[in-house]
Amino acid sequence: MEFIHWERKFMLGKFLLSLTFLLLSSSLFAATHTGTISKMRGSVEVLSGGTKSVTGQGPHVKYNGLYYTLSKPGVGDKVNQGQIVRTGKASLARIIFDNGDQFMIGPGSEYSLNIPSKKSDDSSLINLTRGKLRAIISKEGPRNKMKVETRNVSMGVRGTDFYVDAKGYNRSDVSVIRGEVKLKEKPVEKIVKKAAEDIKVIRKSTEPKKEVTLKTGYSAQFTVERKIDQIVKDEKKNMKAEAKEVIETDLKVKKTTKEKLVVIQKNSVVQETPEERKVAKVNEEVKKKIETLEKKAVKVTLDDIKTHTPELYKKIKEEEKTVKNADQLSTKVVAEAYKEAPKEEKISADDLEDLGGDDAYDRYFKF
């Protein structure tokens, strides 16, 4: 009997040890994919939860058929996996992860970061519904197999500095500042189905899915030639008709231009006003945490520069005293790329508006 008693104790102890290990592992895993807002400007919102009915304390908002809790974060607040981050017009936010990876969310943006539910899948997934995102990802970090999806393209990232501008269902722009991104278009029929779930007949593209590997200094623009909302209207009028029209898509790749680099800089560096800096004052504990994250962000960026562009790394190290934080380091990188980049031959109305005037370079490359 005493043997059975001790055997039960041993099994209970083993169970508790396994449970403790599991909880600790889950906690560490969640922390790995939790970011901290290190800097922000304007209106930033975070949506949490996602339930079929209103639960818990509000305020609540309905988004894509689900109810979310709405919060207004500040500097030092955490952003967890599964939450949706939204920025308003002329608003930006900078998020740093514990290993030094960085997300810079531009104006009018909406994104969520999800981690895999299956142990066999070690990739993180960013859903950028709309807007602009610049990310600096360590090749050695937990997001080194990250995937990014807009409404019409998917990307595989293997440690790099890249920028995405998602313009709804019809266009996505991607630029690689350093490293490599594999870009692949989504099937047009899936894009249309996402826009209107009740459509039964989908007009398909007969072309094979376009894909390309973007390298340092190159940009890609993917467009659907017909407006998706018009396609949806046509399909609703013609539900039983045979689809005859082919939907054309286009994927253009070219060297990243000076104008594009100015746009990237404008939408990825948070330039606070003196009033905003005053409001954003945080307690000493949060201040120290952000300072620690800034140092990690600088290290991740420098390590990546050293790997991909050793000449630039040497130049930055020589001017180390003028580069005091990750924002200034990112600015230095884009400014150096600007010197060698070609000029845009013809700029679209959307890009011209995003550029923000002839003095944009002076306004966004000075620190």
C-alpha cells in the first residue's frame, strides 16, 4: 500500500512538473510574439477579442462580423498576437519586439500578427488589410520565416528590411530595402470571393499565378486591372451566366526610385512634435524598458546591415556618434539608398499625393 501511495505521489509530481513546464513555455512563446509601442503619433487603436456577441467591458466595435474590445494604447503599452492595430490619417506607430524586430505602421493602416496554431508551422503571419508597414526582421529571430499577406498578394520573408503598401483589393506595392522577399499573387477568384462571399460564379484569370523574388533595391507593384467592386456588381447581376471575361493582373518589378524611398521614409519614421513628446512622457520603468528595446533594435538592424551591405555598415560605424537610435539608423539606410536610386519617370496621382510635395526629402530625411 505504501508503494502505491508513493507511486501516486510520483505521478502527481510528474504531472505538476509537466504542467508547469507547459505553462512556462506558453508564456515565453506568447512573450516572444508580443511587441511594445515605443513611439506613436496621432490616433492609434487596438481591437482585442473577436466574438460573435458583445462580451466584457466596452467600448466595443463590430468588425468583419465579430465584436471587438476597442482600446487607445499609449507609449509603453503591449501589442499581443491576434490583436488588430489601426492607425488614423496622418498617424503612425512603432512597435519593437523583445528580440529587436521592428514594425513601423504608417497612416491609415490596419494589421494583425498571428502565430501558428500547429507546432509544425514555425512561421508568423501578418495580415495587412490596408495601409503601410515597414518591418525590420532579424534572420536569427522568431520571425525569420514570417509571411505577410495583403488582400491580393502573399510574401515570404527571410530576415530583411522591407516595406508594403496595401491599397485594398486592387493594388499592393512592395519594396525591399535590404534582404529578400518572395512575392506571389493570390488567385483572382479568391480575391473576388473575399470581397463578396455570396458570389457563386467567379470570373477567373487564365494566366498562371505570378511570383517573383525581390532583392535589395527593387520594388514590385501588383495590380488587378479591373476594379474589384465593379467585378462584384457584375457577378451579382449575372449569377448564373457563364464567366467569359478574363480578369487581367499585372506584376511590375523595377529598381526602387528616389520618390518611392521618400514615401517609405515618410510613412515609417515617427516624427513627434514637441507637444506629443510632452504628452508621451512615461514612468521610469517604462522608459528603461523602451531604452532597452531601442538598443536591441539598433543591434538587430546593424547585424542585418553588416550581413547584406558590409560597406554601408563600415560607413555607419565611422559615423556612430550621429546615429543614436533605431529611427536614425533606418533614416541613414534609406538616405544612402536614395543617393544611388533612379528617378521616377512617371509618377501616379496616388503616389504624388503620398509623396507630399517637392520638399519631402528635406522634411523626412533630417534628424
